[in-house]
Amino acid sequence: MESVPPRPTNLAAVPRLLSYAQSLGLERHLFRAKRGIPTLGLALVWLVLAWRGTGRPHRVGLLDEPLLAALLGRSRAPTAQTLHRSLRYFSAQAVRRAVEAAYLAELPRRGGRVWAALDSHQVPYWGRGRLDQFEKGWSGSHSRRLRGYRLYLAVDRDTGQVITFALTRGRTRDARLAAAFARRLRALLGRRLAGLVADCGFTSRASVAALLGTGVPFILGFARSRPIRERLDALSGPQRRWRRGGGAVRLGACPWDDRLRLFALGARSPTDRRGPWVYVTSLRTAGPQWLAATYRQRWRVEQAIEELLNGMDLDHLVTYRLHPNRVALGFRLLARNLAIGLQIRDADARPAVIREPAAFRATQVDGLGTFTVADRVICLARPLPTQPATYRLPWTDRTVLLSG
């Protein structure tokens, strides 16, 4: 028999990441019976696409890699049309549960309780026609109303992982989903859930009353209405000076409910004229400085959205219908959780530095090497000195032997 020469690849680092993803037991969420390429194999292609910086199926040409086809156990990678059609086979609810399971898998390696940061992002529709299928919604990043869908994220403020998410119609109001997210977070995290923080878009009389009913502590932005401005004007001299220095002061009970408390937070710099900001919280005994420091860490969800925009093609839809977009966006969020989860597993704790998608891709996805295939075993050699390792890929019944 003729010996097959080794073939080059630039995905030499991805088998370790794929092995980690398949070790979490996510197949119970992603497996669906179908003819042709199994859904588990297609899920791997969607994940590699996201790690490569895109979530659109017609970009699968970027993955014209013989190693990827070998990892799937096929002669070539699936086409863009096959990938697009595969979205109908996945359950959107199951993909969301896979995102949640990927987050919960590494939670025991970290100590402390979890604060969840809520935020929304208008996923815009940039095409022409079909405008009746995309409703307008507010887009803060563009400062105007855009047609498309609305993505809601609950993000761990410590690691930036997505705890859960929802993709809804464009005109959905943020406040409608605040209590629903609180209940879901309580079901997932139990006593480890410390509370949630969100901006004033999630605040209304109805949503605050519903949040109180869930029993989940919260810190929400609060509108500076006329009565609130009068309270700010009535602050004493020391309180005004403390607030101007970036400090927080109490404002008393919330006019909507005596069980709630208000506090105001001043700008950190004298040149910032936007403040003061006002917040409402159900934590009655906590001091205003601690509440302000806790709320300030809401930036983690905004950072996650920014990294998803620039690193995983968040702003591009794949179809005109809601269900396929829920699945496609869910795979991008799953890819993010797996990327951060591998870093947590390697450190066996919350790492001091969590690498963003581009930096993570450079070390855990991209990489030069050569490989040969013998039955169901793939022998992978990298030019850089590496420790020999064996990676098992049960979804495709393949084994990768890594050698330096």
C-alpha cells in the first residue's frame, strides 16, 4: 500500500478545543436524528466558524481545510447551503440550554457568588426588502431605531461568560423580560446567584414589582424624574461635595415602593457633566459605596457585546426568520462560553487574564502543522515543541494523536 504524504493545515490547535467542547456532555442538547451529516458534526462546523470570527454560513469557504473534513470523518467540509439548511434541525431552546450548560460546567472551579449583568443589543437588518418581517427597536450603539431582532444577554460580571440569552422581535421592551431573566437565573444558579444589575431600560413600575416577586436582589438604573431632581437639589453640602468626587449618597425610599431604596452616583471626573446617576435597589442594608462599586461592574456585559461584535460577527443575521437566527446566534454565544471555559479549566480557577476572541483564536484555534489519517485516528504534528497528547472526539468517533 502506498503511504499517504502528510497534508498541511492551519487548524492544528483546534482539536484540543473541540475535545474540550465534547467532554461537557452537550450532545444531549445538540443531537437530532437526520440523514447525511449528523447534527453533532454540523455543530462543530458552526463552532469553528464562530471561533474563526464569523457566524455566516456562506463564509464556510474560509474553512476549506482538509483537517476539518478529517475531524468530521468526511472527504470534504459541508457546503454553505448544507450549513444553512441544518439550522432547521436544531431546537433553539436546546441550543440555549447548551450555552447554559457550557457556563455551568466550570462554575464549581470558581468561588463566591455570581452577579449577573443584563443588557440588550439590536441585531440590525442591513438588507433590502422583507421589512415587514423585521420590527424596529432602539439601538444604543447607533443612537437610532433599526429594524432587526433584539438580543438579550445575562452575563457573568466576573468572567464575561453568557449565562443565558433570548432573541426576540425588534420592538420588545427591555422591562418585559427583567423578571423572566431573574427567574431563569435563579433556576440555573440557585443560592449562588447574588443578584442582577441592569440599566434604566429594564426599569418600570411593572418590572420592578415583578422583580420583587422573584426574590432576586437587583440594582437598576432609575430615571431622573422631577421628584428625583428635587431630592438631588435638597442634598446637604457635604453630600454634594461627596457626590462630585465620584462618591455615592443615599436618596431615601423609592416613591414606587417603600421596600426599595434609591442612591445617586456622581461623575468620577470634574469635567463629566452627565451625572448624577440614580439607581434603585432591593438591598436595603447595603451601603451606597458598595452598591455603586457593584453596579459599575455592569460594564462586563457591554464588553461581551463589543467582543461578540468584533470577534464573532454578532451583527449579521443568516435568514429572515426568527428560529434560524436564534440557533445561529446561539452557536456564537456557545463558542464564546467554550473559549472562556477552557481558560478557566486550564487555570483550575478564574484566570487572572481572560483572553479576548482574537487573542484566544491565535493560540487555541489557528496553528500550522501537518497530519495523516489512518482509519479513525488522525496523527497531527506541529512544528513548535509541544507535549504529546491524545484528544478524543466522540461526536465524530475520531481520535487525534498530537506529537511535537
